[in-house]
Amino acid sequence: MAEASAPPKPPRPAVGSGWAFTPGRRLAVVVLTALAVLGTIWPLPLFFGVHLLLGSTAAVLALLLWRGWTGLAMAALASLYTWKLWGHPWAIVIFTGELLWLSLAINRWNGPRSNDSNGQIILWDIAYWALIGVPLVLVFYGGVLQIDQSNVAVVAVKQALNGLVNTSLAFVIFLVLRLTVSRRSEQLVTLRGVFVALVLTAITVPTAGLTLIASNQLRIATQNGVLDVLSTAASAVAHTPPEDLRPGPVGTLRLGDVAYRRLDDGGQAISSDPALFARIDRDFRDGGRRYLHPRDLAILIPRRPMPLLKQWVNGYWAYSGGFDANGQPAPPGRATIEVQVLEPAKANVIRLQDQSSLMLSLFTTVLVAGALVSELVGRLVLSEFRKILQPLQVAGPGPGATEPAVASHLIPTLSLSAVGELRALVDQINARIARVNLLTGELQQANQALASSRDELATLSRTDSLTECLNRRALDDQLGTVLLQARRRGEPLSLLCFDIDHFKAINDSHGHPVGDLVLRTVADSVRTRLRATDAFFRIGGEEFVILLLDCSELDALLLAEQHRQLVSQAETAAPEGPLRVTISVGVSDFRPDSDSAETLMERVDRALYLAKRAGRNQVVHQ
């Protein structure tokens, strides 16, 4: 009978072994608990009501270090803050359920402690979110909280991604601790675990950075677009005469979904929707600037308690601006007109959440694919190493016994099959980067489209759509400034006003479509003789004004006669045959000592009246 060997000495406890809580381990538990709580209290904001929480990292690390249920207790304690953060308790159930699932996997199903460094915990976490976590999000957020589908989708993807990032980060830290704290060979990590950690780190860090940059650019582009629309709308309200802002079907300025409220320095308040603004003042509050990049933009959210995601969807974008009497932006304290404009936030927030959901889905897909590929390649690499090490057996301490001369998990060698898997993984990363670049280009195009829309809205507010002349509002804006410059510089200035003779008879005889053609023909004829410095306005009906800069009385009379002749020679192609019209023209020159914008307009109107009284189709100076 072989001689009985002495019983082996029990190994010294090291990182990840044993259940006894020494003073050092108690301190580590306190530190990790504090980190778990802080990681939840200080979230990383991604989008409206969507945060990235790192509190679970400490809880998963505690589970890997000591097994047991310490990590579950940490997760339950840290997740309590989400109730205050998001306004509902369901995130507590989901996050605590994740650690309960991982605790069961590590304590009951993962085998000996040596398996903890293989990266299996990441696969267990993927299984939790696929089988339990995402369905719970759909039930709690979509069914119980009645949140819209776009926000439910982005929360489901974000929480799954959040869990995978925390678990992967905790696993990497666990491997680093094992390699740096423990010096015993039986506690070193396996090659498969190192391979999984390296691949996940290489994927997660750059992809997370690109996702955060792209999401931030998306958020900034969307908010800048909203600010452009609201500021342009506020300027249009400030430029519009008060009588055109009165509520009612006729003469009211229409700005789509944008509501406005204008307050003059005399206390006169005009609103497109008084009931809405009364409800805003009573039931809404400023949502703060935490998620807003342009400082001039605000978002108003309901005062009543509700989940954070619902607050943003039910909120309103808001912009307030001060203007002077001419409708130009004025600094605080010097404004005579205050304009506040509102637009429902729902459409933009949901569009932003849809794009965010797409980016997070791509990130999650890359992370899950990386975990699965790294696990598969790790197994293949380990299999190749075992084939290499199989012949390298040496005699052991006992008769006939053998053991490896070197530990297989310490040989840094890659097989050809592993290289193929790595190439496939690199292709996936390149595809993800290309997708992010494509999204960035789309964001830039959206910015350009929003800027073009803003310019178009500003042009439309000052242009007559039928004749493409400037309108009465533009004349009122320019005339005072031009008179002031002419008085200061001593330059001549004249005003020419004309209307089409017997225009009502044309409309009555030929119809309004022909009347519109006549208006366009007259405008086009006059435009052929305009100088580069002249400004051409249609101020109502068939009445037009030409502002002649640096033009004396005699030159103005000559230009007026030329315009009269050009119009009389032009033909309008009417259904009944070519149609010719004439114009009556009034001319007035600016008198710096006595004229204002009002008196100059009165004199040129009087001159036009005299021209019509004298028989029409002629020029009269006044």
C-alpha cells in the first residue's frame, strides 16, 4: 500500500475567497457601498430624463470579490435614489432584480470560484436583460406609467446598456484586483477572462465616447433648431402691429404650433392663447438648464408630481425676448416690448428620443456582440493552448504523476482562429464608427435646414408673396432709419407712390386671378427700371411705394415718368386677350427741416390723390 501523504495545508485567504469579514473587508464594503450610492446620486445625463448610472458597478464588484449577498444589499440601497431621481419606484425593482439574478448565477450556477474570472457574469447579465429586464421595462414604463413608446424604447435600451456597462466595468476592475492584490498562482485570472476583459474594454471605451459625443451633438442641434424657430417667431410678433395680433379669425398672426404673448411698456397684453398662458403661469415651472445647451432657451414642465419622462413630453419650449418700439432686439432694461413664445416640447423630445434609442441600440448591439465573440474566441484560444501544452508534461512529485510545466492561462499566445474572430470584431467597430459619422453628417444637414427655415420665415414676414415686393411692415421698419441717415448726411431722398388705375374694374370684369396677374406684371415692369439703391414695396391692394435713396426731386420726377411709361407699355396675358393698364404716380421729396416719416407719407399720398383727381395716368409732385 502506498504511503499516505501528509494532508495539504489550507491555502491562505486571498482576494475573492472566504466569507469572514475582517476589519479590512468591512472597510472595503463601506467604501463600495458609498461608491454605489454616489454612482446613483451623481448620474451621467444623456438625454431628457435618461441617465447613465454607475452605482451597480460597485455592487457587481462586491459580488465578484466575496460572492454571497453583499452586492444585492448594495444595489437595493443605491437604487432607492432612483425614486427621487425619476419619480417612480420601478427602477428599484429592475436594478435590484438584476443583482438578485447575478447573485444566484454566481452563488448557485457558476460553479467553483475559479470560474468567476472567466467572464461568465457578463453572459448572465445579457441573459437577464433579454429574458427579464427589458420585459419588466415594457410592463412598468409602458403599462403602469403609460409613457409613450419612444421613451419606453429608449429607456429599455438604455437600462440594458447601463447594466451591461456596469457589469463589464466591474469585471475588468475585478481582474485588475486579482492580478495586483493576489500573488498566489491559484488566484490569478484565466487567459479567457483576460481576453474577454481586453476586448470589452477596447469596444466599450471608444464606442461609449463616440455615443456620448454623438448624443450631445444631437441634443444641441435639436435645441438650437427650436431656439431659432422661437426667436424668429418672437421677432415676427414684435414687428407685427398690435391690431394684427388680436385673437380672432381675421388679421391674426399665425405661427403654427407656436403661441405668443406680447406685453407693451404701457401694460397692454396681447396673447394668441390667453387660456394656455394662464395655465402655464399656474401649473408649470422652469425645468432648469441642466439639459439645455443654448442659454436663451427654456423648457417649462408641469408642477404636479409625475415621472420625469412624462414631464419633458408634456412640457413646452419657451423663449422670451425684449424689443424696442421698432421691433428690434433691445437689451434688458431698455425694451419697450416683451414677447414670450411657447411651443409644445413633445414632438422634438420624442424625435430626439427616437434618434437616441437608435444610437444606444447600436452601442448595446456592439457590446453584446463583443461579449459573445470574446467568449467564443476565448474558448477557441484556450483550446489551442491546451493542444500546444499537451506534450509538455514533466514528472510530478509522486510516482507516475504528471503536471504541466507551465500554467496554460499564463502563456500569451493567439491562434489563427482567434485572429479571424478579432478581424470580424474590428469590422463591427468600423461599421459602428461609420454609422456615428453618418449620424453626425445628418445632424449637420439638419442644422443647415433649420437655419434655412429661420431665414425663410424672416423673409416671409417682410415680403409680399404675390409680387415678391417688400411689404408695409418692411417699409415702416426702413423709412424711419433711412430718413434719419438722410438728415444726418444731408443727402436727398424722395418717395414715389403709385397705384393701378381702375383696378377694381379689372377684378370685376376679368376676375381676381387676372387681377393678380396684372399686379405681378406691373411689379415686374417697375422692377426693370429700379436702381440698385431703390427699395420697392407693396403696401396694400394695388398701391406701391418706391423709396429712392440719394435722389433729388427732379430725378424722382424723371424716374416716376419712366415707370409710368413702362407700365403703360406692358401687356398682361389675360384669357380674353392682352390687357394693358396705367398707373397714377405721386412724388414727394424729403424736407429735413420739417418732415417725419408720417408727414412724408401724408404728402406722397396727397400727391397720388391729386394725380387720380386730375384724370389718372400721370405724375404729380407735392
